[in-house]
Amino acid sequence: MNTQQESVPSSSAGGAAGHSAVDRDERYGRLILRNKDYVTENLQKKIRNTKLLIAGCGIGSSFAEVAVRLGFENFILADGDIVSTHNLNRQSYIAADVGQPKVEALAKHLKDINPDTKIEEFHDYLNEHNVAPLVARTDIIFDTIDFLDLAGIVSLHDACRQQQKPIITALAIGWGAGCIYFPPDCNCSFRKLFALPETGSVANANYVDTFAVVIERLASRLDPTVVHAVGKALTMMEDGKPCPASQVSPGAFSVGALAGTLVVRILAGDKEIKQAPELLIADMSAVLLSPGINLLEND
């Protein structure tokens, strides 16, 4: 994990100068007008008032865009990385963003969609020293921290567990996506799921061994190309080289669709949502090969 200087969150307050609350409510009503048959009025109010922490603004950018279009208006964006050209194949950035902090570029993108969005930008990597205050100021946490930063992920999950905050861990899986939901009362922790010590530092934990545990459990359920791509990356990282697995845009944007649906169902109070240790998968490749619906036949 790279050592970063301590970062103070910057705020990007929503709303144009001179516009009243009535103006903002009218704009908001137009923004979410087409949600109406899928999102009740009370649920839409919850969405508008819920504050999201998006930890990891790479793949997390696809969820952020889905969230702001659903009507979420309160965000903390946390990431110490900058936009690179190789991010453009799957993340919500454009060529003009290259070289800018991801939190800054993503905040601009979200405010281009809804200027009234209120955003805190935290341009730093999360760790045990800075994560707790961010979690404390949010209602639901979304985790797409690069898995190479195992200590950062564990610090985030530890803080959520201590503060009884729900957290969603999401990842692109080839042409699809996966989400793991850890509600406040979840019996399964991130540490337990990845066979890590129940408490204490994970600084000496081996990334390859930790992630390989889950990949082995999933191998028979995943597309062979995904298993090959991840296995290839893990093999290269055994020498200590950072080598994230290949990713494509349909998988990355499937993360936004799956996680966006999940967070709305959480706010709706759906008690049947599957939680850790179960992995929720949206496998686009499998859908294409599954039986469809014959539109010429009656039930």
C-alpha cells in the first residue's frame, strides 16, 4: 500500500447560487420523474436523504453514476488514485479527466448530472487512521477498493462493523458483476469470509493467498475465461508485481446495475436480500446461453 499524506475532505456543495429550495425540489422532481412506477414516493425520499460513502472510485464510478441518476444527492467519494488512460475502457471517465484525481473528476461528472448533489471529496487511500470519521458521516458504504489494498479494505469493513453500518462489497467478474452485502447484524464478516484473523493487523497477509481462497470456491461457478484471467493475474502477483485482472466495460457497468438495485432494495426494507457469505452474481454471459422466453408461445 502506498504511503499517502493525510488528506482533508473537500466539499462540493450542491445547488446553484440564488436558487431556492423550491427551485431545487422542482429540478429534483423532473430528474426522478421516470422512476415513479418503480420507486414509491416514500422510498424516493429515503434515497434523496441517504448519504453514500463510495470507497474506491474506479469501478465505484459506475455505481456512483447509477446512484445519482436514481436520485441520491449526498456522497462522500474516497480514493487516492488519479485517472489513467487504461481506466477509460470501463470507468465513468473521459479523456479530459486523465491526470486528475478520481474523486475530483467523478464529483464533476455527478454534478453535471445533478448540480444540486452534495459531495465530499477525500483524495487519499483509506486506512485504520482515517476511515472511521468517514463511515460515521454516512448511512450506506460501497466498497470497490482495489483488492491489492487489503489493509484498506479490512480497515473499512472493521469500521462499518464497529459502527453498525451496512456495507456492500462489489467487483466486476468478467462480463458480469458480483456483490456481497454485509448488513449491520451480519453473522459473517469480511475477515471471516476471506479467512483473515478476527482482529488485528493484516499487514503481513498475502494478497494472493487471501484472494485465491475465494476464487477456488467460485471456480466451478464462473466462466472459464474469468477463472483463467484471474488465475493469470494471481500468478504474476506471486512475485510481488501489481497486476490487476483484466476487466471489460460490460462487467464494470453491471456492477452499477446490480449494486444500484441492491441499495434501493435495502432502503425499501427488503428482508429477503441475500447477505454474506452469499455472493450475488449478475452473469451476462450466462444469461445469453440460458433459456429465453418464446414470445410466440402462451404460458
